[in-house]
Amino acid sequence: MAENNCCRFGEVQMDSGQSRQRMRPWLEAKVEAGNIQGLEWLFREKKIFKVPWKHGGKHDWNEADSTIFKEWAIHTGRYREGVDPADWPTWKTRFRCALNKLPDIQEMKNFNQLDGSDPFRAYRFLSKEEINQAKSNNKEYREVCSLASTPGTPNSELPEKDPSEVKIPTQGQLPNFPSDLEDLELEPIKSDPNSTNTQPNQVTTPANDVKEEPSDVEMTEIGDGLTSRGPHPQQAIVPLVVRPPEPQAHEMEIIICYCQQQMCSFHIRSPHGCRLFYDPERNDRILMEPFKQELFGPDQFEQLEFPPCETNNPGQEEHTYKLLSALDRGMLLECHDGKIYATRKSRCVIFISTPTVYNGEPFKLERNERVQVFDFHGYFEPMLQRYLTGGSSKPQAHFMIGFGQRLMSSNSDHSGLLISAQVYHSRAKQLLNQVSCASPLSASIKISMSDDFDKLFSYLKLVKEEGNGHVMET
């Protein structure tokens, strides 16, 4: 193997020809040093650490909250201080993409804390033994490794699937998008005749637009020192389970969709509520009281920003950004005593369909009017009791929001909505999930009669329980 095609173990080749330390040892050294705010051990003995994950749109965000992302951009040569402009969101995306590709780091989702004043994600450094065990149990990984070790097969020819690409209907299947924006003239979506894109039926997430260095995937030893970028081996399962706490009466969950494709979700735990808006420049910060609260709502509200629209459909992107630009003041959602209230601040017209108002028929949310849109005690609980006794249909734990386009009905197809949201009352959602699994109205459980092999297996388990663990050989 030529000398310029390989580096020392734990290093990768940069575009400049210089080698740099790989992410795993680099990150482990940063955690051990403890000089980056929020990057620290969570359980040192289990090799579990946490990475600060505060959203850049939070009112109390500062550069120190995202230092680790900047450090990684500098380390990989993607950012040169004093030369390149600062791009905090891109740095964070690149860090997340690189971290998710590593086969020897596992996200510990049960320990993630993405809300509150100091949100973080938890990860665990896996040992070589755990990785090797996972490899031996992963047939797909072994097959791809065999392909990689075949002479004359370059790594770049290995088949790879990008999980962030999601299929949507082709252009001919897309509906026209009527608009109820009072001050925007929107034409039906049409394909761009000048577009050179040969795949108009794909939607890309922000991760697609981030160019990751190809060699940044942790290389895996195969045979006599050969390496491959094959699929990640199945990571070892760590038996660490944390039961989530019961939701408080004021908690809400929001799911944001663009053309029925889920873009992000939020869990609001603040007792004050939240403001949902789109303003990358954060112009709300330049105003002072008393105008600020009148324009944007109370400062105590959690600030949640709509995600950018990343799509290969030029018509969808154009129309979506027209709606987003009219959502700079946003809308307010708050929950008190089990009742959810909505207030429209934005120029974008907002329509709501909720089972607690007009029997689910959509209605327009008037500007600057605080309207009750869900009632846990007055609607959900009584209807749930009637459902359990067979006296009514199953209650809903959520309501629908259409931004800039009229909802046709509570049970119609919403695929034509450029921007929509589902808002759940967290406690109602939890109760509904519990009832759906345990209710006598649920589908009956079906289990087949035991055959001879089942009976043999049951006998072997009984023998083991009695302390006689040997198995008869035939």
C-alpha cells in the first residue's frame, strides 16, 4: 500500500496533505481535559459523557454554549479564524453528522436532556471488545467487509445509502397549494424548467448539504491492516433504562411538518409557554419594552424557531419561505390548568382544527386574540371515560394547525399543506397511549397453540430454573 494513502492509526488525511487526529481520540481528550463548557463526564466509570446542545435560537445562548462545535470545525480545517465567517449552525450539523457516523460512540438517548437551561446529549465511548462483538453479530457488515477486501475494489465504489433522503410524490403528483395569506400573491407550484436536478422527488435534510470529509468515518481494521468505510456495525446494547417522568399538566409537544414531512419536534416543559416563529436574524432582540412584549409576547416564553426548508422542489421551497417570512412575529402557545391557549402575532394567517371547538371544524385564528384550543379536564377526561365504557369514540390528545393555508376538515388529508403542526397535550397523549394498549376495546391478543418444539423449549427452561442447567445432546 502506498505511503501517501495511509496515515498512522488514529489519524486521517486532510485536503492539505497533513494528517489530523481522528474524532474518537480527539473528543475523548477534550472530555478528559474538561476545559470546554458543558463537555464533561456524566458517568466516568461507564464512559458516558455529555455534549452541550443548546439551540442557537434560545434567548440566553452564547458562543460558549457551542465551543465544541467550533473546535471541531477548526480541527477539521473547515474554519480558519480570521479568514472564514462564523457559521455556528453548520458547525453543529457537521459535528453531529461526524459523531453519528462513528461505530465506537453510541448515543445514550435515555440520558438526553434537550430542554431546560442547560440541554445536552449523552454519548458513550465503546470498547474494542464491544465493537468486535457487534461486528461478529452483523451479517451485513461482514458481507460489505468481504467486498471491500476484494482486490481492485476501491472504497469509493461501496454501495451507500443516505438515510436523510426521503421520497416524496413526483412533481406531477404534487397538488396546487392555495394560500390564505392576505398580503402575499402565491401561484400554484410549478417545476423549474431551468432546473438541472434529475431527481425532483427527493427532499433533503440540512445534513445533506454538509460536506463531510470522506475519511472521517472511523476506519475498521480488516484482515492484514486493510480498511473499509463499510456500514456501521450494530452497536452494543447497554442495559441502562431510565423511566421517563409523568408529564406535568402544562407540558406540550409540537411536531412541525413541511408538506407532511416531519421536520422537527419540540417538548415544551416551561410553565409559561412558548413562541413559535421564524427569524434567523433574531430581530426581536433589538427592541425594548414596552413594544417588545406587544410584538412578540412575554420574554419568559420558550423561543422555538421553525426549521429552514431544504428541498429539491424549487416551487415548494419558494412558497414555504414566503410563509416563513410572514411568521417573524410568530404565534404563542401556553397551557394553564390543562387548557391550551393560542395567540396569533404573525401576518401569516393561521387555521386551527381542534375537537374542543366547533366539533373539529377548522377556524381562522384572529390576530392578537387569545383563544382556548384544547381542554384536558373539560373535554379529554370526560370523553376518555365515555370511551372506556363504550359510550363514545376515542378522544384526541392533539389539535392541528395550518399556516397560511386553510385546513379543509379535521379528518381530511393534509398533504397539501406547506407548513403544518400537531400540538399534543403531553399528559393526554400519555393517558391515551396507556388506554390504547390496555383497553378492552383494543384489538384482541392472538397466540398460537404450542407445538412440540415449544413444549420442548418450555421444558428446558423449567430444567434451568430448577438448577439443572445442562442440555441433553442428541
